[in-house]
Amino acid sequence: MSKDGEKAWAVAGHLLAIPFEFFAPVIGYIAFNGKGPFISHHVRESLNFGITMLLAVVVLAVSIIGWILLWLPPLLWIIFRIIAAIKTSQGEFYKYPLTLRLIQK
């Protein structure tokens, strides 16, 4: 895959994860992991962030006080995904903050 192709698919992976939060990163990881160092890094990061946010929602949903903060993860999803897409389009190997790195190389 060319460098421009990797960059385009990496940006698309971050942006498609906004409306399709958990499913787009899983499909991107299955389809593009190992296709190049840039795209592989970004699909792993996107999937790790999706898993982390899913776990955060579950933890907040099962706690009574967490219901007050249940609005926070969707807001973080959108903000961090947009930042990731911008940084990726600039050619950076972006890492999401506050993310569990469960999927490794």
C-alpha cells in the first residue's frame, strides 16, 4: 500500500469510528493490520481507544454515581477521534490519551 493510501485509510478509520464507534475499529483492524507500519499503528490505536471507551461506559453504567458522568465518554469519543484524524492527516503516529493498550503488535 502506498504512503498516501495508508494515510487516507488511517484518517478514514478514525473518522468512521465516530458514527460506528466499536465496529469500524474492529473491521479496520481485521482489514488493514499488517498492510504497512502507518496504517497498522492507527488501526491498533483506534481499536484500543474503542475498547477503552466501551469499558468506561460499562463501568459508569453499573455505578449509581457513574450515571451522572455517562455523557462524558461520547463527548471524548468525538473530540479525540477528530484530533486523531487531524494528526493522522499530518502524518503523525498519534496515540490516544487515557487509553489501555490491550492490542499490541
